[in-house]
Amino acid sequence: MSSDMEIVIDKFLIAVKGDLRYSKDHIWVKKENQHCVLGLTDYAQRKGGDIVFLKFEHRGDIIKEGEPIAFYETIKAALNVSAPFTCEIVELNSILRDQPELINKDPYGTGWIARVEPENQMYLDTLLSPQNYSELIKDLEALENNTKDE
């Protein structure tokens, strides 16, 4: 089992949980029997800013890979939570309707967004390991910093 990691970006300490998988779109995935729990990564919620509004798709909806499971607004932008693989929404974290800020406070815990059933069990092959996700974050930050310097 992988251990948790922390990455310092700007002045923030970004958590990458060792027992999760990650999409390139900054969604974490936790396998639970035939279902998966999905949420926004610590990196994504910190980069996006304070979440002030969240709207879900509907329970029972089939969401194709890359399509939005949820839509959220921050003080900086309006963004989608994209499905990392084709799945059916089994449960939504309804607490987030009234308290979307839980995603900022506890992205890997009470801030989870949806429980889904993957279309097929090959989905894990498409996700990043914690180590690979950490490298992705570092590469994105290096690219952003190089762009600022130009």
C-alpha cells in the first residue's frame, strides 16, 4: 500500500493520498467493492479557490468519460468535475448542496462528490498512481512557472 505524500506548491501543502487513484483532470477515485467514490483532489480545490456553489447531475444518470458529473463555482471560475471513466451515478453527497465548502475543508473525506458504478472494471488501467499524479502536479506547476517567467 502506498503512503500519503505532501507536495509544497507556492505556500500550500498539497496532499496526495497513497490509497487512491487519480485522473489527469484532478479527480480522485477510491474503489469500494463494485463502486467507486469520486472527489476533487486537494490540488484542484486549492488552485480553484473557495467553492461557493455545486450542482450535480442526477442519480441513475450514465456519464461518459470526460463528461461532467458535477459543476462547481469558485471565487475564481466555473468548472466541471469530469467523469474519469464511463459510469452510472449511484449516490451523490447531498450535504454539498448546502455546504459546498466541505470540498475545500476536507476534499478526501466529507467533501467527496459522488459514488459511481464503473461501466467496466478496466477503469483502473486509465488512472494515475499517487506517484504519477504527484509528478503531474509538479510538471504542471513547472510549466505554469516557466510561462510566468516568459
